[in-house]
Amino acid sequence: MIAFDEWVNTTKHVKLFFDVYFDTVGSQRDKSKGTLKRMTRVDLDLENFIDPDGIFAYQDDLVVRLFTLEVANGQDSKRVIEQIKKNLFASYK
């Protein structure tokens, strides 16, 4: 996140947001605020969603660019590939 902020500042792009998996919206107790969910969750339709470790966007001169981030610390490459594949398919929806 720090490197992204520095890069955006040096390139004069506009940072729109940078959310990580522990950022949430809503409430577990107060239902008037909506149910608690991660800010990184992107609902694709009623049944499908992605929930990357991070999601961020910036704007250059003409285009808004959106990125998802997956971080892995371990040996389970199959799980990581499945997460990346799900994010890739979501980009086509």
C-alpha cells in the first residue's frame, strides 16, 4: 500500500481507493447498517462473488484502472491458482 501511494504520487495519477481484506462495512449487531462484509468483496451476481485480499483503483488521464490483489504465504499453489482464476473470470463478467 505504501509503495502504491508513492507510485501514484510520483506519476500524478489519482488514487481512488485501496481496500484490504480486514476493511469491512456494515455491522454484526445493528442490522440497519447492513450485514457485515469485507470491502474487498465484489458481488458478480446473486450467487457468485470474488473476495480478493486487496482491491484498488487509480485514474490516469482518461481511464480508471481497477486491480485485485492476492497474497499467498505457503505451499498450496492449487488454492492460489483457483483464487487467481476466479478473479480473472470475474473480470470478464
